Amino acid sequence: MSRKKESILRNRFSKKNNDIFTEINTSIDFDKLLFNEDIEGSIAHAEMLAKQKIISNSEKNKIIKGLKKIQIEIKKNKFVFRSELEDIHMNIESRLQEIIGDTAGKLHTARSRNDQVVTDLKLWLRKDIDMILEELKILKKIIIKNAEKNINVLMPGFTHLQSAQPISAGHYYMAYYEMFMRDTERFIETRGRLNKNPLGSCAMAGTSFKIDRFLTTKKLGFDKPTNNSIDSVSDRDFVIDFLYSASTCAMHLSRIAEEIVLWSSNLVNFCEIKDDMMSSSSIMPQKKNPDAAELVRAKASLINSNLSSMLGIMKSLPLSYSKDLQEDKKLVFDSSSNLHISIKVITEILKSLKLNKKNLHLSAAQGFSNATELADWLVKNLKYSFRKAHTVTAKIVNFAEKNSLKLEDLTLDQFRKFDAKFSNKVFKDLNIKNAVLSKTSYGGTSQIEVIKMIKKAKKINK
């Protein structure tokens, strides 16, 4: 059995770590995910130290060679992570010392774990956001494709989950496109805000060594260095930004997941999910359950709770760094993992989602969804004020409902009981298809407008 390796940070203390302290203090179980970024930042820092003649070129080369060896060891699962060394930074530094000796100690000149961890997390988030953006792009393309296929499919639009007005199914799909487009914009903005380099801020006060923070900024692909060393090590706004963007995106995914669950139920039967994204019951052999979509709803709750947790951690922290901030990575990694799988699940379901066009059309024609068309007809043709048209239309709807008729099934004589000036022209406007075609206002549900929006979306999402 190998002997536990005590942290080099115990020099100030006369006793070794209590096991309970080690258990709560260690973060290696989750921050080992940052190994690539930690090595990337360390290489850039070593190169800067050498250029500034703080370490020699031979020392730099020795450090970089050792770091690359460690990187290979971790990738090949040959690296032993030790909880007593607390985190990824000290695990790598300790191993580097085993490989190259005391020269390893020079790597930590003019930096602290405080600025090191923020740098690592920003580098990791930058890559993760790029992956999320690519996944959202694929999802948006699927939505655009589905919208294009279903432009002429009529369906009910809802408010308060009650039939409101008939719409194009393509228009419905494009509503979700708009949500995910805003998510894309949010993640791009989040990436832009976080892309400032904290490395060189050290513990919280900067350093007296003549470092070049602009050089490490360039080497690590940041836009510019952060401006204040205190804020640099204690800032987690970029984490909150990411968690907020993830939460909003997860909420949108949950909304479409909810509609997929509802629509695919036997009670509604608006759509059908492909068998490979369904599961069955352990006792009821006939069941086809939309478990994947249901889990997307649940994961949205987990992601939302991570945002709430991070806000709770930050709300009472005095400047600058406190150990509370160690917990940010758990929240980030968990939200990231849940968001990636949620995007992929909804993308996969939508790829093969089959709309029940007949049921959608039948439902669109029910619930007096063309009542607004009748009110609008009264305004346009009989010069009613809209409030008067609303009142008269409500009376006509009540009459039709009492007689178990649709508005378009009423006779002209029945309409003329409410106003003698009704003409046969009203029936054209009451037609469900014509009701959809007439909504030509910018962003409306007419096929012409939906086609315009699809073309615009395609141009953006090439």
C-alpha cells in the first residue's frame, strides 16, 4: 500500500490534516476535470516567466516537458490523484516535483491557486460553451427543417392551454427556434464577458515580479487581462452568467419536452415519438412512455437549483477569495453535463417526431378558434369598434355553442339575427385555412410570413 503524501502546504502546522478536514477540503474528485486547462495555463505561465527572465529557458523547458508528461499520464489513466493534496493544482505540482525535482517549485512564482483556478475554469467554460453552441446549432437546424415540412399543417394555437386561434405548425416550430436563438445569443455574450485573463492577479494583490500579463493573455486566447486583482480572484459572475444561460436554455428544453409529453399522450394524440426514444412499463406491456422527454423536464430543475446555489454562495462573501468558491465547479460541471444531454435528447426526438396532421386539423377547427376572425370581420366590413365586435361575437359564440354548431355552420339568417348587415362574405373569413393565411403581419402565422422567417433562420444558421 502506498504511503499518503502530505500536502506541501502543511509547513505552517505542527499536526497533519484531520481526516474529516481532508474530506471536506479536498476538491480533486471533481476539479480533476480541469487537468488540461491547468496544464495549458501552467505552460503559458512558464513561458512568460522565462521571457521575463524570472526563470531560465532551461528551467522553462524542463517544466514544460514535465507538464506534458503528466498530461499524457492523466489521459492514459496512469496518474494517481491524491485527496490529501487537495486539488488538481497541487496534484500536478506534486507530480511535477517527482519528475523534475526542485525546479517544479519555480512554476508557482508570481501566481497563486486563487488566480490559477479562475483561469482554469474560464478556459474550461470557454471550450464547453463552444460545444453547447454547436449542439444548439444542430437543434435549431432540426427545428427549421421541421418547420419547413409543416408550413401547411394547421393546428390549434393555445393560450391558457385553451384553443385560441388556428396557426401553422411551421409557425409553432419557429417559436421554439426563437427561444433557442436567444439561448445562443446568451451563451455568446457569456463567453465574451468571461474571456478576460485573471492569471497574474496572484492571491489577491498582484505581484512585485515583473510579469507580463498581456503575454499570457495572448498565449491563452483571452481578449485582455482583468483590471483588478482583488476582483479577479473573487469574481464568479462569469459562473453565474453561465449557470443563468444554462438555466434559461434548460427551461426552454423543458417547455418543449412538456409539450412532447402532452402531445404524444393518448388523450391528445397530436404526435408520435419514435420507438427508440421511448421505454415501457415493468408491469403494463402495452405502455410506450416518453421517459427521455420527462427526464429533460427534471434536469431543468437540477440546473435551475445550481444557479440558485451559486447565487446563495456568493451573496454574503466578503472580498476577496474564500474557500466557499471551491463549490462553484461542482455546480458548473453538473449543469453542463445535464444541459448537454438535454439538448441531445430533444434534438434526437425532434429528428423523427411525427405529427398527427388529421388530429391537429380537427382540433384547430374546434373550440371556436375562428371567433377572432368573426370579430375582425365585423370591424373591417361593418365598421364596428373592436369592443362592440367582441361583445357581438361572444353572443354569437354562445348561440352556436347552445345549438352545438361551429361558427362556420351557422346560416346567414342565423348571423342576421345579430346584425341584418351580415353577408355571405363572412364565411370566407371563418374558414380555418383562410384564418391562418390572413395573418400576414410581420412575424404572423401566415405561410408567407413563416417562409420568410425560415429563410432568415437558414441564413443565420448555415
